[in-house]
Amino acid sequence: MSDVLVIGGGIVGSSVAYHAARAGLGVTLVDRRDEGHATAAGAGIIAPGVGDGESDGHNALVAQAAAHYPRLLAHLTEDGEEEPGYWRVGALVIATNEAEADFLAGAGRFAEESLGAGVPGIDRAAMVDGAVARELFPPLAPVPAALHLAGTARIGGRLMRDALQRGAQRRGATILRGDVALRRDDRRSVHAFIDGRQAPAETVVIAAGAWSAPLGAEIGLPLPVFPQRGRSRIWRCPATTPTGGPWS
């Protein structure tokens, strides 16, 4: 029997497995390896200065994430990981017109307040004009203004996922490929089955991303999962991109 059964091998499930294994728990992680998982496609931006001025919960979560990553990197290094896929590259939030520039000015004030309050992950926050923005990122078209956040980090999802899984295995975790089904008995206890075979566990963690809701439905647990659309475009800029940096 495992102490913890983690369903889903993306960055969230892999992180749960790694931290549980480091805590000395017996861990099994199971992933189906479906196509389209977010870890392989997400930009992985950790930008405490780009917050939602009306959502204290969101802002606090981002700030805690920024504070946690240095500790996580130290742990992964201790476990033999040399390239976990974390880079502090800074960020530019672009205004494409004057109305957006006015909006960014408010965002800049929020970033400066966060910096003044000691929120980690922000080395400097400043509004810059279009010329400075293009110096910082040469492929950029002419823009009226941008918010520059030095210290913002970027995660390479696949590299971080793999580092977390290797670290978990070094700490005794078992990683399987398979399809998990959940059932609840008359006493409301949850039972997990991997490819039809029961997998006893004290705790089951559902971290299956877009596939979490159907798993929750199997045991009468509503898990609201909403789509969020984003687009990523990658430029290789030898003059500004360090070797082995975020394009690896």
C-alpha cells in the first residue's frame, strides 16, 4: 500500500509526488501520458508584479510560489538535478496603444507596491517607453510603452516535471504508466484501480489537469475545470538569450 497515490504526471502531480517522497512517504505516481497536457505547452511564468488588483488570494498564491522556488531548486540540486528548468529572465508587459499604456501605469503602481512590500521575485519594476522596450527585446514592433519587471522567472515545464519525477524516484517513489479509475464504496471510502487492478493507498491526489473533472465525477466529487487560452511564440535572440537558457 502507498501512503500517497498521485493521479497525473504533469508539473502539479510531479511536485506533489516529489514533496511527499521528500517527507518520507511512500508514493506512487500514475500517468496516462495523454496528448495535449498543459505542462508541455504552458509558458510557466511566475510574475508576482503582474497581479490582479482585486484578487488578494491570487496575488498571495503567486507571491508564495515565487518564494518557494529558490527552496525547491536547492532541494533538487541536493537530489542531483543540474538543470531543473528555472530561469529568472525578467518580463515585459506590452502596451500596443495609449489606452493599454494607461492601464499598464496602474499595473506598474501595483508592481511597485508589491516590491515595496517585500514580495519576492521582483528585483525592479519600471514603466519604460517603446525605445527601451525594443532595446530589451529587439524583435518587438514599435509600441508606446511597456512595464519591465526584472526578476520574473520562467519555468520550462517539461524540464521541471522530469526533474521532479527523477527526484521523487531517488526518494523512493514509484512512477507508473496506466489508466486510473476511482470508486467509492458504501462507507464512502475511495478505492483506486490502475488498469483494472486495485491500488491501495491512504491518500489519493487527483492532479490530472483537464482530465480531473471526469475522475472526480466517478466518486461524486465536482471538480470545476475551466479552459484558459494562451498563445506562445518563441524567438531565438542570440544577443539576449543566455546559452542553455529558456529555449532549451
